[in-house]
Amino acid sequence: MKYFSAFLVEAEKSFAAKAAQKMNLPVHLHLGQSTEEYDTIMQQHKCSPFAFLEEIGVFEQSPSCLLAHAIYM
């Protein structure tokens, strides 16, 4: 099975985090599920999947964040 990167465009991720903050809800993400996902994010954004989410403010904007899987960080 070929994995599709769970990452959306930066604006959509930022919107989701802002909406969660506004409604005081946690953000739930499946992150780092495969080496393919990790490699894709590294190629597209020049950083790890976790660093990418940090860079676009997901962790700052959401009251809490649950990262499911998180094997390849």
C-alpha cells in the first residue's frame, strides 16, 4: 500500500489549529507513519514532519495535540 502524506497545505493546517484553539479542542494527527511520509516531507519542506508542524504553528495554536503513531519523527 502506498502511503499518501497526511500533510495538507500550510494554510489548511494553520486553519485547523486556529479552529481547535477557538473551540478549545485538541488537534489529533496521524504523524510519522512511514518512511515514505518522512521522506516526502523532508523533500518538500526540508525538515521533519514534526518540525514542519512546529514551523507552521500547529503546536502554538492548539490547546493540546495528540500525535498518533509518531514512529518516524
